[in-house]
Amino acid sequence: MRDGNRKPTVERAFELARSGRYRHMRDLRRQLVREGCDDVDRHLAGTGIRKQLLGEAAQARGRTGPGRALRKEYETTVGG
């Protein structure tokens, strides 16, 4: 992060995912960039972290899996 008082990018990504407000990775990424997080694409590049973030977001919305809006992105991320 640019400011020493800000949380690390991955930690903030999980907080945002758990808020349930972000239905798509692209929206979560945009918010992280708006907040000044460093190297957002690099930190969120792995399929494992995307799977975890999408799962957290779905759980925050009261689902055990991705909603219809996330289905294609989720399947692409976790391989089906």
C-alpha cells in the first residue's frame, strides 16, 4: 500500500469480499485501486486467491456458492 497506515492489499481484498458488496472480481479490484492499494493485479492473479475471495463474497451474501452473476467467473477461476 502506498500509505504506511493502510492495510496490505490482500487483507483489504478479504475485508471487501466479506462485506458482500462486490459481486465481481473486477469491481473488487477497482475498489482496491481506488483505495490506493499497490500491485492489485499481481496480488489477485492466482486462481487460489480468486477462489477464496469469490467464496467469501458468496458467503457474505448468504450463499454457499457463487450466485448466478458469479457463476461463469467462478467456474473459470476454479476450473469448472
